[in-house]
Amino acid sequence: MVSTLFTTRFSLGTGLPDKGASSNPYNAFNLALHVGDGKDSVLANRAALREETVCAMFMNQTHGSSIFIVDGISEMEPTADALITQVSGIGLSVLVADCIPLLLWDAQVDLIAAVHVGRRGLLNAITVKVVELMEAMGATQIQGKLGPSICGVCYEVGEDVYSQVVGAYPLTQSRTQEGKFALNLPAGLLGVLTELGIQGELSKECTAESPEYFSYRRDGITGRQAGVIWI
């Protein structure tokens, strides 16, 4: 059976009482080691996640298109923006603070993936590459979930970036409330999944609008929440 969850700034998303170890501005459940938070606090938060779910693996994310196949639990954090496994009992985690945490799976072959999809990830076609690899590994009925991310109204960009992304993915075109150029990355990613024959479940929550989530665009110095999937 495939299990998924999306943590928040203050919760592990398990429905149980939580008390994160990180303090302001990373309060309370920051799960990232690279943002300036104390290592002990982050490791305590990761341990709490492990106790409530499974032993989770993390990535050194670079907004690239590298994919790492996990064949066993390890403390190593591979440099990649997607993890794939068919090993049960291992959680695959993707860290975000506005980007889209994409979780993919095919329960028929016990195959799962966690994918980091931001603007550059969309342009790098990382989702297409992950799906192609999953299909090569036997997947035929892939499903997906898009966790909370920044919405099309809040993700303001310059005209050059807007033209580049919208030129490749027209569904991303958007405007801010002031009428400035903006990108709707979730809409663009849903379009990609649809073209691949995958039905994606989309979160309606915006990380920049909701104080329940870390948002780099809103706060600058902040933590990271996670999307986690396991079998």
C-alpha cells in the first residue's frame, strides 16, 4: 500500500500532536539542513517524522534534472531532484518552500517517486524524465499528488522569465492582483501530467498566502516542509 503526506510549518501531517524543535524563523518543523537552522533541531524534526512514518531519505536538491534510484536506506543525501524506489519501508522526501512537491506512484508494481518541481524543474522536464524511468521500471498506472506550493497570483516574475516559461508551457500564464507577470506552475505541471496520461491531485493551498507553510518568496530566511511517500 502506498502512503503519502505533506508536512507543514507546524505539523508532520500525521494527525497526531506535534512539537517541532526549530525556533524562529525556522519554527517549528523545518526539515532542511541547508537553510541556517541548527543541525540538532533539524535532526530532531527528522527523527520525529521517522517515528510517525518511516525512515525518510532526503536529497541535495539543485533545481536540476538528476534522478536517483534508491535501493536501500542510507544517510547519504544524493544530489538530485527526484528519488525513485521499489523498496518498502523507505520514505522518499522532497523539500520545498514554494516549489511543488510532486509524489508519483504505481501501486501495482510498488514503485514510488518524490520529485522537486520548480520553474527550472519544469523547464528541465524533470517530471517527464521521471515518468519515463518509472515506465521503464514497469509502471503502467501512475498516479500523482501535487502538494502545497506558491499559486499563480503570488508568483510574480520578470517579463523575460515569464516569456521563457509561458512559451514552453502556456498553461503557466498568470498575473498578480496588480496585473504584473506571474507564473502558475501547478497548472503547468498538471498539464504535463495530463499529456502523460496521469491524473494529478492538486492541493488548493498557497504557501505564500498561508502562514501554515514555509515560503521563501514571502519570508526569505525560512525553513522547508516536505512531501513524503512510502510503501
